[in-house]
Amino acid sequence: MTLLVVDDQVDNLKTMSEMLQPLYQVCATSSGEQALRLAAAEPRPDLVLLDVMMPVMNGYAVLTQIRENPETRDIPVIFITGLAGEEDEKYGLDLGAVDYINKPINHSILLARVRTHLILAEQYKLSKLLNANLDIQVQERTATLQETLTSLATAHDRLKNSLLSTAHLISNLLETREKAMAGHSRRVAASAHKLASFFKLSEAARQTILLAGLVHDIGKIGLPDALFGKPFEVLTAEERQEMIRHPERGVELLKGLEPFHEASKLVRWHHEYFDGSGYPDRLRGEDIPIGARILVVTNDYDALLCGTLISRKLDRSGAMDFLMANTKRRYDPLVLDAFFKLKCGVQVLRDQPEASDTEARDSRRASKPLQGIARSLPVSDLKPGMVLLKSISLPGGVLLLSRGYALTQGIIDQLLDIQGRLGRPFPPMDVVIRVTSQ
């Protein structure tokens, strides 16, 4: 195995080379431009260790060009950096880095991370080369991936890293095959974890949902390249039959990893629909575990934004409309209601800080007979003291404010914020401009 090490500091090059040379062939350079030439030359490196902060051409620029070159785009790149901020790490991962190692470099961590990503890279190459019978491909890939996942878990246990880090690596492995899926598993997992808090689930249950979200699509690893990332809506009947097997394949892949035992159940059922029309077991209603009912909402929402569920990408508002149109069919209404609260900030309207004396007095007055002028006004024209003649709801019927509510400036500001989040104006609101009787 050949490693390319890039760092503008000669001492760092020497240190890393000495750590790696007993096990690997090492090629070292202090120049970003030279690194690009070496990466494209034969024999190509199996992995690149790349410093971020370098003169002339920094690590981000080098990685961008590596990913743009068809000859080098599949080479895994690990950033070696003294930048420890989350934003720096996120930026590098978004560009296509597979991992980050912080300076000063720990010998054991360096060797374990390199070994892990070389295993992943070999598995990825193998998945592209296997073009024989699909069932045989899946069996071989499954066996190899199980070994890879076991190696990953063992390596991370030795280094006392968290189970969550392993799940991130698994999701990264899948998402390297399709740019449209980049970050999908992380977004689904994070959103599902937040949504779970609405249902007062235990920390263990929320952690299981988070893990399941990160690895929910691992069963797609055996799909042919032509099928991977293709919108479900445009699949042929034969392709759909192949696609709907991925939850069961995911369970098989995770079966040998005991820490993923509970998460694998949600992986199996993350495409079960509330009316029983989902797969693979056609569970219905509350027979579907709450974690799976949460995942199907967050997964479909992100897939709509990515363009992998239907034949076109939807914006945030369009994706919300799709979810609401399928309530009680695909989605649990209670989960969908909570999801709207999460995405639109609705919870703020129902958990107001204690009102001031003036606001409390205004709200009490709203329950008395009103004298005033009825008007239909946009949110931007509402004023404190106006009283709602009709309840306000989100598209799909999620209640925001009830009829008779006396508006305050804080509530009006939040309505404006929610309107912006939805990407569309509320319909004009029927209110009474009160005339106070003495």
C-alpha cells in the first residue's frame, strides 16, 4: 500500500513518515502542486494524508482538485491539521475528506485511522469491480463489509472512540458513491434525534434513533451504480423490487455488531408506512415502533430536498406540502405535527415566557364581549391588541393560535418568523380592531 503525505513542515513529514514506513510505502512532499502531480502519477497512492494550512496552495484547494480529477477522485484523503473547530472540520468533510486527525499526531490513532480507511477504500473498489450475478455480488459484499465493520468497531474500541464515530464512518462509506446523498444520513439522524425529544423518550432510545439514522441506508451498499441514488418514483418494477430489499440487507450487515442490535430494528422498519403500505413487513399504525415512525418522516423530508424520492427536487415548502398530503397514509399524524413544530419553530408559540402585566390584561380582555372593527389583514399589518376572529393553522392543519387570542408584539414577531421559514405568506387573518368601552 502506498501513502502520499503532504505537509509544508519538514519535521512533520519526517515524523509521519517514520510512523508509517514500517507498514507502508510512503511518498512525501511539502508542496500542494507537487502533491497533485504525485496523486495522478503511477502508481497512484492508496490514501493521502494532507495538511490544511500550507502556503501557495492550501489543503482545501488540493482536495478540491483531487476530487475534480476523474483519475484521483476516489482516493481517500485524511486531513492532518491543527484546526480544531467544528466548522473547520465540517468544511473539510463537505469538500470530500474522509476523516480528520488533529495535531500533535498520536502514533496509535494515526495507524488505526489509516488502516480503517484503507479497508474502506478496498471495499469501495471491490464494490465497483463486482459485476457478476447480483445475488452473488450482494453475498460477497455483505461478507466483506461485515468484516470491515467489525474491523472498524474493534479499532475504535481499542482507541476508546465512541460508537457514534463508527456510525459516522459507515454513513460516509455509503455516501461516497453518490454526491446527491452527501450528508443525507447525518441530517436524517440529527433531525430524528431532535424530533425524538418531543416524545419524552429515554436517552438510550434517542441514541438508538440517532445511530439508526446514521446507518439506515447501509443496505444500499450492494446496489448497482446505475441504480444508486436514482429517485424511487422513476424506478422500474424490477428496480423497485431490488430497492425495497435494502432494509433487510441492512439488518444482515449489522447483525454481527452487537452495539447496533436495537438500531438494526429501526433500520429494518424505516420504510414502514402508517397505513400498512410500506415495506418489508407492512406494519401498520402503532405496530411500527416510534423510532421508525420518526425516521420515515425525517428520511423522506431530506430525500425530497435531495431529489431522491420523487423525480424532482422540492424546496422546503414543497417538501412540507408533500408530507402533509401523505399524513395518515405514509406518516403518523402525531409525528408529523411534532416535525412541523421542530422545523417551523411552532413550539415557541405554545411555550411563551410569562406575559407582562399589560399583555396578561390584554389577553383577559379578549374573553369579554368585543367592540371594534373587523378586518382581514396580512401578518405584516397586525398590531398588538388585535384579537383573532378565526384560529390560525399551518398548511395541513397544525394549530398555531386559537380564535379569541389577543395578539402581542412577541406573537406577531414569531408569526413573521414562521412565515419566513415556510417560504410563503399566511393568508390574510381575520381580526377585530378593538374599541375599548369605558
